[in-house]
Amino acid sequence: MASFLILALAVWVLAPATQHRYLGRAVLASTSSSAPTTTTTKAPFQPIPVSPVIAPANAGEGQWAPTDTWYPPAPKAPAVMTTTWRPDPSQPSIVAYAVWMRSHTTSLALFPGYQGPGATTLDRGPTQIPSSSQGRLLASFNSGFYEADSAEGFFTHHTLYFPMVNNHATVLSRSDGSVDIVNWTGGASPDASITMARQNLTLLVNDGKPGAGTDIGSNWGLTLHGVPAVWRTALGVDRAGNLIYASAPAQTAASMAQIMIQAGAIRAMQLDINPEWPIYVTYAGPGAQGPSLFIPNPNQVANRFLYSSTKDFFALYEKFAPGAEQPW
């Protein structure tokens, strides 16, 4: 017996070092496998409810509700959520309408209209949501000013319709799939990392505060009958990189900035103003089924972007595959 033990010990000592390391790993693996393991799943980001500014709050006021319950991620991670609230205690009858869009699961497309953004000899594309892409359509909404009213950059579908302008507010999409709203400093032409860019004036909200000059009404477009407070729309981005659209009647640029801040935007740009233009359309199912106006605007119809549009507009889709182009 003693001889056997001595022989076994000799074999171990003389074994190659690699064998020792292999056995060591096997021993560690068998030891660690008995230890309990836990898996932590991070809950999908949800927008923070808008804090009502008028008490008592109405039922559901400021609470986000999904509109795309038919979209597969919706039960746990809705792509489009809406809410309403009264933003100004001095005008309790005024209601703000806001939409939150999850950027991680959506892609933003920009389509020219047959007149807007302005006169051009370049191909305008379909000027409506192509029927071939309607199966992936989640929402659609208004864009910004005509080029004749404010010279702004406009870039989509590999085409620079109008040159970019430094220090103007810009919503853009990047080739990595992200979206943002920035103060543009990239010169007249977007670089290769930008797949879409649309400008409109200067930042309405910057770093969670009203942008410069929001108290100067003449900086923010010609209003119907020259009154300072009209229907306004805006597009912002929250701290997690998700988009926020909002619209409300009887707003100045300064009050619209406050609405965007209340909705959670850290940067925002003004879009169209005046009663004719505010529109945000949601859909009840794939294939552009059941279009519905989220903003109660009698000047608009729910199927507005399913036929040729006068002005350019945005469309929100299920996330494009890496490298895929927007519908055209």
C-alpha cells in the first residue's frame, strides 16, 4: 500500500506543468459551480410622469400611456407614449399634449413635401409615407418652417436639399441608430455619420433651461394676426436620448420652452407654429391601421401623411436594421 502511494505521488510531481494548470481549473470549476448565481435584468426605461402644476390634478393628468400596444415590445417597453396636462396655473383651460418616443426601438425618418421645405430641383421623393413601409409605421408628425420663412439646413436620403447653418437647432439621426437634438456646429454639409438632419431656428431648450432669446417673440416666427401666443409645436430629447414631441395652444416661445422642460426635455427645438400645422398621428395597428389624431386640431385629418403632403414631415418606424436606409 505504501509503495502505491509513493508511486502516485511521483506521477503527480513529474506531470507537466500544463497538466497541473488544467487540473487546477477543473477543481476550481467544480467548486464554483456549486455556488448560487443570480441574474439581474434591468427594467426598460420609462418616462417620468409630468408633475401637474394645477391642483387638484385631473385623473391621469401627466401620466404616460402607451399607444402602440400592438407593437411587440409594447407590454414591457412601449415605443410611443402620450400624456396631457395643464401647464399654466394662470390659464387652467389650456392643455398641453406630449408624446414620448423610445429611441432604442424606433427610427426617425424625414420626408419632403411637394412644396416644403422649399423650392428645389432635387428629387423630393414620395412626399408621403410609402405604402411599402406602412407595416413598420408607428407614428407621424409635423416638421418645421418653410425655407422661405427661415433659411435652415435640410438633409435626408443622402440628399442635402438646403445647406446646414451653424448655431441652429438640429434634430439628427446618426448611422449608429441614435437620434439627438443639438446646436449645430458642423458646417454646411453633414459628415458621413449623419443620416438625417433638419434645422429650425435656435435651441428652444438647452441644458434643461429655456434657450437664449425665448423672451423675444420676433425670434420665433410670424404668428397668425401678429398675436404672440399661438399654437406651437416642439421636439426635444430627454437625458436618456429619447425624443419628446409637444404641442399646445396659446403659447409664446418662452411658455413653450417651459412645456418642453416639464415634459422632461433637456434640449429642444421649435417646429411649426400657428393653428393650421400641429399634427401627431398614432396608428392602431401595423399597415397604418386606424390612424388617429392625438392633437385635436380641426385643420388636420388623421390620414394626412398617407397621401401627398404639402410640407415636409417626420415618420417614426420600428427600428431599422443596421445600415438600412429610411423608406423612400
